[in-house]
Amino acid sequence: MQQKLFFASDYMEGAHPAILERLIETNMIHSPGYGTDDFSASARNKIRHACQAPDADIYFLVGGTQANATVIDAVLRSYQGVIAAESGHISVHEAGAIEFGGHKVITLKHRDGKLSAETIEGFMHSYEQDETHEHMVMPGMVYLSQPTEFGTLYSLKELNDISRVCREKQLALYVDGARLAYALACPENDVTLPDLARICDVFYIGGTKCGALFGEAVVIPKHGYLPHFFTTIKQHGALLAKGRIAGLQFDTLFTDDLYFRVGKNAIDTAAQIRKALSENGFSVAFPSPTNQIFPVLGKEQIAILSEKAELGFWEHMDEKHTIMRIATSWATTQEDASALAALLHEHNNLRSGGKPV
């Protein structure tokens, strides 16, 4: 019986074999807790080197929502909110975690998942000119993700422009890097880790979706920018007692460029599938150069394809068409990508809204 192909998400597998091997090798070594171990110290040094940020404070948290809620709460005062795209993860898919922490998510219009410097600047101008702004939630932070929820990328110019507005308006700039490995490996990308360390007040390097069992590395480029952040992590129930497990994973990911290599695999296999979609006449909702692809499919297409491949639901486009998501990852094999390409070719006669063309 043929095994079903899985492309619904990029964190469906466990962890890269190199991480599992090191976890086994070091399993019986005694080490202190809460990230004060040698493995975590080594990982921090490797990340500082990769970011060209020798004074950066680095903390390892378990997951993306946890990292976002903890960082945002640590940065903002009680009367402040965080600006995000309407499609931003913190405003759509985190179950109100930011609001639960007492901070409003202020959503702005986006284009293909991206905020622009002009949009942020225009919003801040309106806020400042409003005579009743003292009665309103004060914007204190801008949240971006690289890549975005739409799989799109901010260019270096776009980030520099947003950073300029943030500095002028005294807004902290925070970048969610849940899928950062896939952005860094993308040929269209021109933003590096040192760029993020220079531009951002805080960002995180994603592990959960990028080869780790779990974990995100929160990077605070300026030492002391968030005083007592360790305690804030504890208050949020986010302090991992066996911190070595997270630290060891990032120590492995940042050895011999593994983090960049796993990202490239996702990009290469996504490109293979993207090419198959194009060659067989399937349309996409919007261009996305990273590891997420968003084909527009009819009901019959979805029914037929779902028998052999699991894709992710994105949103209904109209009564007849649905935007689905294909996500590749560090674990996607060339064989599976080829099998999905063959499946698309097999059913290319159903590419127009589920009707033969």
C-alpha cells in the first residue's frame, strides 16, 4: 500500500538525526538546569558569532507562541500594544495569547503578509494627531515575521525602512523567526542574521519548524535591553528546567552550518513542487518563494489529491475554490517531492476549478 504524502505543515516530523544523536550521546552527562549548562553556553556563543553580535543576550524557549507572549510582555508597558499585520501570527493563530497577557494587538493592512514603513508611519501619524490618543492603547512595538505567514520575504531595504520609522517613533522592533532557516536559505533573500541583529531590538531563531524537537532562540542584540528577562521567562511559566535539551539542539544546529543546510533542503524541494504546479497549469493565490506554497484548488481537485497527499487548509477563496497550503521542511525528501509532482501531473486535467480543460 502506497504511503500517503504529508505536506500539511513543516513540523510534522521529530528532529534532525544529528540532534537525536547528540541527545543520546550526552544523555547521562550531569549538568545544571535552567540554561546554565555548558551546552547552552556553547550554543549562545555560536549564535553570537553567526549574528556578529558578541554582546547579545540569548535565551532558549520551548515554542513560538511562548516566545512571542514572553518577549512582547517584557518589552511593553502595561498601557502599550503591539502593531502587527492583519495576517500576523500573533493576531490570527495564537488564540489571543498576547491579549491574555494584557496587551492589545493593533492590526494594520498588509500586502502579501508584509507591513510597510509607510503604513506604520501613517498609522503613527494618525495616532499622534488624535486629540484623544491619551485614552487609547499606545503603540509600543512592531511585530514582523521573516518569512511571513504568506511565505513571503521582507527585503533588507524594507526592514531598514521599517527600522527607521520605529526609531523615529520610539517603537521596539521584534521579528518572529519561526521559519527563519527557510528565509535564510532562499535565493531571493538578502537579509542575514547580522542584518537582523543590527535592525531588531529582539528577534528569535526558530527551531521547532527548522529541525529541532522543539525550541526557539530569543536573541536580544543589545546586552541588558531587557533586564531581568530570565525572571520574566519564569513568570510566564516558560523556563525549562532541563534547559540543556534546548541548548544542545541549537548548539547542534549552529555546528557546521546545519541550520542553513536544513533550510536549503526545504527551499529546494519547494522549488521542485512549485515548478510542477506551474508546468501543469495550477495557479497559486500569491507568489511565495520560501517553503510554503498556496495553490488554488477546486473541490474535486482537493478530494482527489487528498486521497494520496495531505495538504493544509488555508482559506476559502469563493464557493468553488479553496486556497490550500503545501509546506516543505528540513525533512522533506526528494522522493516525496517528486511523488507529489507526479501526482499533480497525473491530475492536471482537473486544474481549472475541478473541471477538465
